[in-house]
Amino acid sequence: MKRLVVFVACLVFAAGISEASWGLAGKRIVVDPGHGGRNPGAVGPTGLKESDANWRVSTALKYYLENRGGAKVLLTRSQYQDVSLASRASKANRWGADRFVSVHHNAASNSYWNGVETYSPKNGSWASRDMRNKIHNRLVKGLGIRNIGAKTANFYVLRNTKMPAVLVEPAFVSNRYQEARLKDPAYNWKEAYYIYAGIADHYRVKP
């Protein structure tokens, strides 16, 4: 019963954000939930696995992209699956995706550190940089936490995907306060909405 209540609450939150725009109809977007399976990624002070937070945000993002934007979405892994970086990039390339969005959460040795970082590939296309900037701006303004910067990086999934690609790090799981927020399904949906809104901004359509 508790799971049903949380699910319904999330749907109500999602429905209240905006009406469906269908502005992304026909777009093929890969959403890549970072880590998974035996690879938990970063682990928070009270045990939250980054891979779990990545999965929840990614599935909420998939909902927005499909049910608000009208896009077609491919997830690179299932909930408890560990998929290689090569497989993630290969799936996106084989599917002929228009855009690739890898969802992660950051960590630092300083447990007080928190903020938003968003990456596009080094020597990447204008479209990658534009999508990065649009998503980054939405996350910073929407979440109200520190702006660490929109940057470039040589991450495997960014340099080996053939379409414009970004990797998002909306917050630090190593921050105790932020970890508690990331355990809240409503906050996961909030992060996902701002990523979706940034993608919509990138395509110049209404979220």
C-alpha cells in the first residue's frame, strides 16, 4: 500500500507540472542511468547508492520525455543490471538516437560540498554544448543549489556516442542533507523534470 501511495503521489506531482506539449514527438532519446548491479557508484553517508538514485531519476525522466514531450526513450539498463560503458554507447548508436543523456550523482571527500555539474564531450558539437547549458541552467535554477559549472569531459559514454550527448550530476550523494533529499521520490521527480525541461529548451519547445 505504501508503494502505491508513493507512486500515485509522484503521478500527481508530474501531472501538476505542465500539460503535455508533445514538442519532442519523433525524437529518439537514450537515458543512461549510471552504474547499477554490482557497481553502486558513490555511496552516501547513510548508505544510499548512487545507482539507485540514478535509476529513480532516469525512470522519472523517461516518463516526462514520453508522456509530456512525446519522445521515444530507450534506457540503457534495467533496475538491478550492471552494463558496461561500451554496451551503453553501443545501444545508443545502434538505436540511432537523436540525443544521449547519462544520469549520475556526484561525491566528494568534503561531506559539506554540494552542487550541480553538467558535462558535454571535449571537442563535442554545438548541439551537445547547447543541450548541456540548457539542462544545467534548469537544474541550477530549479534545485536552488550551488552552480559548480557546465563543463567538458572525456567520459567514455560522451566520446563514444555518435549523437549529441551530456552527462548530468545534479547533486552530491556524499552530502548528508542532499542524500536525505535524494531518498524522497518527489525530489527524484523534481530533478527529472528540470532535466526534461532543459532538453525541451534545447529543442526550443514548451516543456
